[in-house]
Amino acid sequence: MSSYFTDLAQQYIDGEWRPGTGSWDIIDFDPYDGEKLASITIATVDEIDQAYRAAERAQREWAATNAFVRRAVMERALRLVEEREAEIAEAIISELGGTRVKAGFELHLAKEFLRDSIGLATAEEGRLIPSPVPGKENRLYRVPVGVVGVVSPFNFPFLLALKSVAPALALGNGVVLKPHQDTPVCGGTLLAKIFEDAGLPAGVFNVVITDIAEIGDAFIEHPVPKVISFTGSDKIGRHVATVCASRFKRVVLELGGNSALVVLDDADLDYAVDAAVFSRYIHQGQVCMAANRVLVDRSVADEFTEKFVAKVTSLKTGDPRDPETVIGPVINASQAETISSAVEQALAEGATALVRGTTRDNLVEPSVLTDLPAGSPLLRQELFGPVAFLIPFDGEEEAVRLVNDTPYGLSGAVHTADPERGVRFARRIDTGMFHVNDGTVNDEPLVPFGGEKDSGMGRLNGESTAEAFTSLKWISIQRGRSAFPF
């Protein structure tokens, strides 16, 4: 077991590692074998306040620090991630049941986003804007918002915490991070250790490990943070948005999805199968962009289905430490039960199981279902597990209607021999992102990432991140004399 789980099982507030003062502990388990990794006494409302006040105090000096100094901190953080990559990968495997392939995928993206944050540190922007008033000079400054509150999820905790934390820090903000209770180290204190070792001044970045049963809405309604960046379910995201709106806080919400991968009649079926299997089963399907639904033109459905089922049945389920394992454990017993219940519900509604996996503790083997009734609520909701719904369609018009028939609008993909046909199809889908001849699971540091409908508000990555964690300030200078009416 990595020393991370003994060394980092604490709160990190104002540059100090210390236990929480709550009345109970969060127990961090390995979801594969149930081994206890750490016990962490939770933070209280008072400690939430301490963390935000520390960030508020430290942020002013951090924002005034030379941008090249901030950049050097981000460069050192990247070097530390590179040097500790093997250890971090082991922590990801232990804490969230990620396979070695998944850990490598997450760390590759994390390094890419850190590289982009290095550039953001020196991307301070100023503009001169013309004025219709004689003698007036208009200056527009982009300034840090102040303090950002970040809530990270359990599925890609290191990456998805880093995606908000690193750019917010690079742009001169203070940050308080609350990781998911199931991944307090990979999604929280591991980042604190990296930035501490990289030379980030004490107080600028704080991590609080707690639960809403203890703190209620204290993390999101606290008066200090001006922006809340939340990644999680649409149900919780709606509540976060409501609380923040009532306090005039800006929110960035990266929420759930019910993405579809569409196979048109002229697609390369072998390639489409590979893309669909990856898009559905990467990290046991616990990915917001995962292809819950695989839609196939009826003219090629039989051939595609045969190839898809063959590939899915070849996927090895088991110990995530085994390099041959593709399907590791889901995050906890509750999640395993939810997935199993969804399969039972589908079968009760009349679905046919082409592949029906069994569930053993937190190991949920992959399933492939078809013939689900068109009115089934399962087709419109997010299913966070290794279950694929195969749906035949007749022509593009029906495919567009089926893809859009969901309250979510995050990602998606279409496969066709004609890329421009794919683009025309993609433009008709109500999503924030859509990919032609690729998987549904994509993320890059420079392109806007985010969804429509119940999949969220706002965008991250590149220029979108700079907009999310900064504000525009207008300063005018009257070099002549204004004429006032009285």
C-alpha cells in the first residue's frame, strides 16, 4: 500500500497538515479487496471557514506575485507528477479501483492540463478599448476572482480536481478543494502535497475532507469563494447552482451524461466496435462521457452486434493491479447494487441480455442489453456502470431523434465513411461536445469542455478556464475634461 494513505490522511489548512475535529471518521477503502487504506477525521464547518479565510488572506499576495514566479511553481508541480507517476498510478489503482490502463490515461491527461496551466500563469490580459468620449482612455484588465471552491468527483479524482485547481492557482487565485469522500487522497491531499513540495505559499491552497452530513451547504454558501467549480451528479449540481445563485456566486458545473455512439450504414464496423467498447467500458463505465447507448443502423446491426458482443465477452474482469484486467471494481457496494438493479429492471421491462455479467462484491462484469422498450426511463438517464444498451435505428432522422431524447447533453460520437456527413449529423445533436469517427470519451487542454441541458453550465479548458476563474475590470482615464450636464 502506498505511503500516501498514511501520510496524507489529514486535512491541509493554511499550510498545516492536521486532523479534522469532527465527531466521526471517513474510512478510505480499496474497492477491490476491501482493505482499509486510511481513516480521516472529518472537517467541521469551523474548519471550512478556516480554510477559506486562509485562502483569502494568502491570495492577495499570491495574485501580486510576479507571473513568472507563479509559472515556476506550476513547472515544479509538473516535474513532481512526472517523478512520482508510478506512485500516483498505484494510489489510483488502490483508492478507486482503476486499472493500469485507466491510471495511465488519467495521468497522461493530468500532465497535459498541468502544462497548459504553466502557460496560463503568464497569460494576464490587458486591452485598450476605444471611447466615444474625447480624451478618455479605456483599459480592460483580466483579474483573478479571488478564491475558488472546488468539489471533485470519485471517478477521475486526480485529473478532475487538477483541471480546476491548477489553472485557478496559475491565474492568481486561492483555492479550497473538497474531494469526494471515496477518494480523499487521489482527489484531494495528494494535490496538496504536490503543490506544497512545488513551493506554493502556505494558505493559497487548502484541502478539506468532510461530508455534507457534517457541514451541510457550508462549503458552497461560504461568503469567501466567488466561484464554485463542481463536478458530480446533476441532482447535486442543481442544488449547488441554486445555492450559489442566491448568493451571486459564479458556478462551473460539469455534470452527468447519457452519451450515444452512433454507427451509420457506411461505418467501418471493426473500428466502430473498438470505439464503442472503449467508450462504454473504460473505468467500468464510471465516466460522465461514457456511451450509455450504442445506436446502430439496422442495415449493419447484425454484423456490428456480433462483433461487439464478441469483444465485450473477451474483456477480463478482476484485480485492477493485473495488467490484463480491463474491468476493475466499481467504487462501492451501493454503486454495484444500483447497476445490478438497473439490469434487472431492464430485463423486467422486456430487454434481451446478449451478455449478462454477474456481480461479486464490487466487481460488476459487463452486460450488453438490447430490445429495451422505447419508453424505458433507463434510455434517458445516466447509468454509471459497465452496461451497454444496443439500439437499432432506421435512417439518420430516427438516429438524431433517439440521440436527443434525453435530458442530458454532454458528449457523443458518430461513425461514418464520410467525415462531413458526420459533421452534419453532429451539428444536429444537442450536446456540448460531439466526435466524428472517435470515441465519446475525449478531453484536451485547449478545447472548451462542458455540456448542455442537464449536463452542466459553463466550460473548462484553455480560454474557457481563464474566463471561469477571472473577472474583467474596466478602468478609464480622462486625460482631457469631461463635459457634465450640471
